[in-house]
Amino acid sequence: MALACCGNTHRNANHTTNTRMRTTIPLLLSGTAACLLGLPLPAQTCVLAIPENGKSTLAIQTFSGPMFTDPKFMKGKEEKKDEVVAAFNAGVRAGTVPAASNAEMVFTITKAVVEAGDEYTIGYNVGGTDYFSYVVCKDDTLYICRNRGPVFAGPPEDPIGFSLQGVQKVPVHLKVGDILQPFEDASFIFPTTTDMTVKKRVFSHMGTSSKDGFGFATDSRTGEQGFGKYTTTTTKAVYKSIDVAVRQSLGFSAHSLQGMNAQVTGEEEVTVGGVKYRAFIIESESWTKGQMNITYESADEEVNREQEANMARLQGKQERLMVRKGFTNKLGYMVMYSKTWFVPQLGGAVITESYDPTGAITSIMRTVSIL
């Protein structure tokens, strides 16, 4: 699984760096992780083939699968959808399906020996701003990290939210059949407030209405019964609508389980920069569930409760629809799939294929050189 590159804030004469941006680095990183490492044990040197001071180049292709390009696709039978997806993926791998986008990224690599172990810092510059990710190798374990500290979203002077990303741990000595540990991410959007006006139904007065009829009837006052013309008079409460000023607070949070059901399913020889390596194929899932957090504040507590109840019913209906349509699993998580070619000598994945919920390839990221 591909990782995003983010880093701590640093300043020098030429650059300002922060933790706002995400960009994929499958060369040394796989999965979704943040590194807040402070391991107390003495460092041991790992024997890796990562240059102590070098550069790597990553080629990125994205694709638009049938789920997004064919309006009738999701209405088809499962067997037919599987056939369409299989043909699409075969075309992607054969090069007959054109990429929606092509990009190339160049990263700097530096090594330091720290208390936690051998630490490799991977940097990428965008518009004069540096972003950093980290890989720490200690004993028989790679600690794969996208950043240190919270990753803020939005402009640094006024962020709109942040994410906290877990640490991925992968053994240096892998074998087919190994089960890898999952890890977690959490994201939050700061609440925003909106002043609005809602309608409330309140009692106005008691009203009466009359209706003439013909036939058998009973006088409700005297109990007398008879046949002929009669008049029915009904008294009931009359309501009216009034405006109520309400302040709505809207926030968003997301929980992700990365590396779910991750397993080493095979081995394959890969070539990076003209050098052959043994790669371990890791197949895994990414589970993500988002939640809108909406509250209402007004002088009328009844209005607050009614608005929140209405929103809860609407969200529940949408969640059930997503499960029924197959976009989420029964626990409410959207499940995405990935397949990586992981080279422990290089500290992570050198090829990553990502898939949408139907199994169609959405992106292929490949490390093409390490210098």
C-alpha cells in the first residue's frame, strides 16, 4: 500500500517545511503510518541497500475504472461486473488501457544513526516547501512512517483539520504466508458553525369546523338518535409555524484501519534501476469510515433535539443505502484493496497497485531508479 509523504516543520534560508501535504512514496514506505518513535533500546545497524545520501524516482499512473466511467456498471450482475473488471485490469497491465494521468516524483534520501536505529529520511520539495517521511530499521523490524506529529490540512496559518497516522511495522525477514499487523489512522475536520433559521410548529388556537350530512345520527349533547339531516361540528387545535434562530455546528471525522488482512502471498523478482531484487507480494485491505458530527444550539431545546433527530435518521438511511449498494461492508467501512511488491532491502514497496471497491485498478506506482 502506498504512503503519503509529510514532515515536520523546519525553516532555513531557502525552505519552509510543514506537515500539510500528502504525496505517495512507495519506494521506502508501504501502508499508512506516522512515526512518533522514541525507542529506548540501543540501536543496531540494519543491512539495507538504501543509499545513505541519494535520490529515488517514482512513476505514478492513475486509471478511471468502470465503476466511475460506466453509469450502468453498478446495476449489473456480480458475475458480469467481475468479467468487466478482469478485462479492464488486463488492459491496464498490457498497456492497452490509457492512463488518466502520468506523473513522476523525485525524492532525496539521507541516513542517520539515532537511538531508535538506522533512520532514513525521504524528502520531496513542492514550491519551495520540503516534506519528509521516515523509515527506521531496528533489529529485524522496519518502522515505516509518513511524518512525525499531526498532519494538518489547509493553510498553515489557518488549518481546517488534522490527521494522526499509525506506525506500520514490517519484519526485515519476510516469508510467504506471513500475516502482518494492521495499524490505524484518524482524521478530524475542525467544526464550523452556520447561523440558520428553522421552522417550528406551535399551538395557535382551538378552531371549529362544521359539516352537514343526512342519515342516522346521534346528538352528542342529548344522546337523542334519529334519521334525517344533521350537522357535525368538530373542534381541534390549530398550529402555526414560527421562525427559530439556530446555530449549526458541523464537524467531520474519519477512522481508517490500514493493512487489514495483510498477508505475504508470494515472491517475485523485480528490477529497480537495473538491479534485481527479491520482492515479497503483500495483499491487504484499507478500511475507512467517515462520520458527520452535527449539533444544533438555540434558545429552544425542543428544536435542538428535533433537528439532531432528523439528521440522525437521514445519516442512518444513507449508511443503510451504502451497505445495500455494496459500497461499504456491514460495519460501515469502505474497503479498498492493494497489492504491493515489498523489497525489505529497500525499506518498503517498489511497486504498488491500488484498487477501487470493485477490484478495478485505480493507480500503479513504481520506483524506477535509486541513485
